[in-house]
Amino acid sequence: MAVAEKAPEATGPSAKGSTKDWVHYEVDLWWTDLNTTEIGIYQHSRYRAKSRQFTTDSDIFGEVKEDGERTHLISYREGAWDESEGMARRLVIKLFSDSMTWRATMDLMIGRSLQLSFGAGGFPVTAFSVNVSGHDQIIHVERTARKWPGFPEKFSFFILKDGEPFLYKLRRHWISIGPDYSLYDHNNERIGILNGKLVTLGGHWDVKLRADHDDRILNCVLQLFCAMLRFNKACRAHVEDLVQRMEKRELRPQLESHEADLYLNPRRTR
């Protein structure tokens, strides 16, 4: 968990009914591969040796920092996104500790995205699944289909804790210089801010989360969500294109095997 700090009351989210302490961390995404984590001819092989989750087509493109110190690294699968087409093209982002221990994975669910977008009349509704180490639930982060032109987009998800669902909503700010989002709980109280900065070409987010909501699982989701925003526009365009091609009978829906596994019934007969 991040270190708690006192947030300015004038700028931080509402602390109504709870502590006024906030945790803070940064998600910094790089534009190129010229970073200290990937320089060195054997570096990629070392990462693969440390974690099976770091595949041959993985590219590290960001980091998470707390108090200026790196705590996590972020990668995505170039082969699945940059080098694939059609239904096989999907975004896979992974979160690792600084020592390359796997923490969580976010997948763009093409099948679910097609279903929601088709039902929304072609409006691109992206759906993501998040698998967090040590957490039994697959967390589904989905863009809302109810959006008028010019209105800010929203995403929602819930996290199971001891059988109780904790619901969250991420809503983009109406007016902002960078891609800013606010996080709301099921009481519709603002409990966090993802403050997007335009200081780098890759993307940078200052994340503030109310201390009474500071949780390893929630932080993994938020950190992966910030990383996903780098690809957000491209994901929407990809899903919209697939729906249009499907309706024109130019595309036969067929799921990539790894994604298909994520839909399987865990209680099925093996």
C-alpha cells in the first residue's frame, strides 16, 4: 500500500464521513524503449527468467512510483496488440513488482466488448478483465454504453471482499488539460483522483486515494487502468471497427484461445 499523506482539502476528493488522510503514487508511462529497465542485451532474458508472466513479446513501458521510489513495472504484449489483426488483436497489460514478481494482468476482452457494443448499436463499449495475484475473483472493468456526444466517459467495476461486492465508478472530468478521472464508491462519494499530466509523451498520472479505501487489489486495478489509458482511444476504434465489419459480414467472430479460456465455467466437468 502507498504511504498516507495529508491531502489539501481544497483540491482533494471529499473526505465526508471518513479520515482526511490520502495515499499517493504516480504512474509514469514511457514513449520509447530507451529506458533504464530495458537497456542491456540480456535484460529481457533476465526478466523472462524471473517471471513466466513476462513473455517473449513483452515490452516494459511504464512504472509506478511511491515517494519517488519505483515500486512496480508495467508491460504489455507487443505481439498481441501491435503485431496482430482482427479478433486476434487484443491488449494485454501486466503489472510486476520492481523485482519482477507478477502482480496483476488486464486483458481487453474482445468477445465481451463485441457483445456490449453490438447491443449498444455499434457504440464502442470496451470491456476488460483484471486478474490479481492472490485474489480469487476476475474483476471486470467496463466502459458504460450510456454516453451522449461530448459527455465524459465512465467505467465501472466491483471487487469482492469476504463475499461482499464493493462497487466503484471511474468518471472522466468534464474539463481538464490531461485525461483526469475521479473514482467514486457505491455511495457516490468521490474517493480518488487520477490526475493526468501532459508532461510526457507516454503519459503520467498522479493518483490520490482516500486512505480508508487504500487496498492492494484496488490499487492494482487503478494502476492497470492508468496504463490502459495510453491505449484507450485505439481500443475503442478497434472494437468499433470489429463491430462494423461483423455487421457487414466481412468478419467471422472467432476468439483467440487465451481469451476464450477466460470465459470458461470454473465448475465445468474436466
